Amino acid sequence: MANQELLDKYKPTLEMFETKEAYLLDGDLYIRHEFRDPAELQTRMTYHKVGEDNVVSDDNLIMLGVWARAQKQGERVK
């Protein structure tokens, strides 16, 4: 079971509507972020490793291989 301290730390990110899936792996949070692209009006998915600041940005994008490892080896928290 996930450490409550880690869950509290990442609570703002986990509660965001755009966060559709989240895993904890080695104390880090990996998320699947879905949002509506305003230019094309289509849903987009991006994958992120969330840092201490709980910010989801282009600076913390991860590759699909890293996301697959987080899904396989991590603990699902959302």
C-alpha cells in the first residue's frame, strides 16, 4: 500500500481532473495527463514524472517506455 506521506505530497496532482492514471514507483509519481488541445479541439495524452513542485509541464515529460515500466512495476494510486 502507498505511503500516506507520499500520497499527501502528491495530492494536488492526483486530484486534478486531467490526471487520469497515476503510479508510484521508487517514491516518484508517474501520471497520464489528458487535456483538450484548444487549437485542434482534440483530446491529447501526455505522460509525466511529477517532481517535488507538483507541476505538470513539458519539462517533465517521459517516454512511453518509462511509462510502461511505471505501470508494470509501480503501485497504482489513481
